[in-house]
Amino acid sequence: MLRRSRTKIYAGSAGLLGPAFVAAIAYVDPGNVAANITAGAKYGYLLVWVLVIANAMAVMVQYQSAKIGVVTGSTFPQLLGRRLSRRSRLLFWGQAELVAGATDIAEVIGGAIALNLLFGLPLPLGGLIVGAVSMILLVTADRRRQRQFETVIVALLAVIVIGFLAGLAVSPPDAGGVMSGLVPRLAGTETVLLAASMLGATVMPHAIYLHSSLVVDRHGDAGSHAGGERRTRRLLAATRWDVVIALVVAGTVNIALLVLAAANLPGRDGTDTIEGAHAAVRDALGPVVAVAFAVGLLASGIASTSVGSYAGGAIMEGLLTKRYPMIVRRAVTLVPAIIVLAVGVDPTMALIISQVVLSFGIPFAVIPLRRYTADSAVMGRFADGRPLQWASAAAAVAIVVLNVVLIALTFAGHQ
């Protein structure tokens, strides 16, 4: 009887999974591909430990964001909007929208590059196609069809996983090398830059704002239902599994990209661009794996730009109490990306700049997130305990410091 009861609980919890898989798309976006492959190609398995630590931080931060939605029935941007003055709220919204916009540009560029690799399409046309497909996808992104949107995103995540892991099936990495990469160490200034970029770019501000909104759209206000505390505990338990499973999948993809390069592309030049990484994969593993890689990149661009538009809507609604149709937002935010592609800006440089802009926004997200989840006035008896408070404080400091280092080294390298 007890075993049957547990089976029912697990089956019911499985039906609550989904929001974290949408947020996890931010962790396998096109901006991470070249960095992970470059790290593997140049330094072998040396920086595997960086991705493991980054993923652990991501699990904690995304869980805290989801926890706000489950416990309070409000999104993280809504909590911010209620506690800021009008002027502060407008300024906060401006930086958050700038971060979301910079992220969106990177995703559209990544999708456009994938279409260029697959079909030779001009980058501006590829960007328009990625934007059009994401508009179709966003039709499902409302409260009434939340699960449909999640299903499509999870399907795209599956394509990403297959596309980026296909090379490992052809040429498995050295297990001993992977294990040696779990020992924290660096080897010179360039590895510091790579580690900072890999760690600093892992926690995406728009994913933090978004996750609480996804949870609210899916579950509503847990505390307003009969037996609210019991339901909240059940949702939090399901949310922990949701976050861990989704982020383990995303982390596995990132680690796979690094070890794939470490095993098959050692010492190759040109892997610091997506096009160069694709060419290196084709030369080392053949055209089939290269096509799978490009298809994974395309799925990554389409999924991540759709999720970015969803995040922008959540940010605006929470901070300005205004809600516009997702398709309208998609059309507006697509314009800067198409302009960047049309004027001939180097796509890899555009990706780098977008990551720097994104880095500026990270402290504005992680610091108040940590404060709210530790505040019993906000979270009641579900406020973070001391161990999680200390861990999240350490993670926030590490993320902020590493992004300052990333910004400084990026500007110093391009002067």
C-alpha cells in the first residue's frame, strides 16, 4: 500500500514538471557554443570543472526564482515592481529590457548562422526566418496554452541535445581525461578569460525573471487554494525535481560540447567562432555530425529567442503592469537583430558584445533574488534556510565578480 501511494505521488509530481525545461533553454543558447568548443579545442579537458560549478550555481538560482512563484503566487518582476519607486521601477525595467534585447539579438544571430551553415542563406534572411518561426511558436505562449508551449520547447531541447551530442556517439571522449578535468585549476591568462566567460555567462538574467513567471502561469497562486501550505510543499518538491533534471540536461550539453572538442579538435585554430567550430567538427567527424551540429544550433536559436520574448513580456508586465501580445513584442525586438545582420556586423563580435551587455544585468537579478527568498516577510515559513542563504550569497558574489572580470578582460582584449 505504501509503495502504491508513493507511486501515485511520483506520477502526480511528474505532471507538474515543465517550467524549468523552458528556462533551461537559456543555458544552451548559441552564445555558449563557441566558448565551450574553444575551451575544449585549446585546453582539452582542463575547464570541465568550470561548467560543473556553473551548473550547480544555475540549479540554485533557478530554483530560487521558481520558489518565489510557487510560494507568493507573484512573479519576481512583480515583487520588484511593488517594492520600487516609480522612477526606480522605470530604470530597472530599462536595464532589464536592454538585457533581454541583447540576449534576443544573440539568439537570432545564432539561428541565422545555423541556416547559413545548413542552406547557405544570407544572414539577414536567416534572421527573418528565425523570427517568423518564433512568432508561430509564441502563439502557444499564454496562460491557457502553457503546456503546449512547454511541449514544443522540450521537443526543441531534445533536438538540441541530439544535435550537440551526436559527435560523442561517433567519437567518445577519454573518461580519464574527463575525470582529470574535474580538478579545479587554470593555465594562464587566457584560461582565466575562458573560465570567467563560461561561469559569468551561465546565469542569464532573463531566465531568472522568466522562471517565476512560468511557474505562476502553470500553477497559479498555490497559497490561495484550500490546503495551500500542503499544496505549496508538493509544488516545491516537484519544482526541485524539475529544476535539477532540466539543468542537468542543459549542463550535460555544455560539457559534451567541451569534451567533444577536447577529444576531436585539439589545437585547431578558428574554433572561437561558430562557423569555425562547425568547420572543425565537419573536418574531424564528417558531414553527418556537422549537419546534426547545425540543426542543434538552429533549434537552439529558435527556442531561445522564443523564450527570450516570453521573458521580456514577463518583465514588462511585472514592472510596468502592461501586457502586450507576444507576437507584437517579437516583431519589435526582431528589428535590432535584423539591422545588426543587415549592416554586416561580424556575427561573432555581435555575440560577444551581447554577452557583455548581458553581464551588466546579472547583479540586478541575482542580488534582489537572494534577498527576497531569504526574507520571511515575503516567503513566510518557506524562506531560505541558513545553508541556502550562505550558498546563494557566495554564488551571487562569485557571479558578480566573475562578470566584472569578464567585462574588464573583454574590453582590454578589444582595445
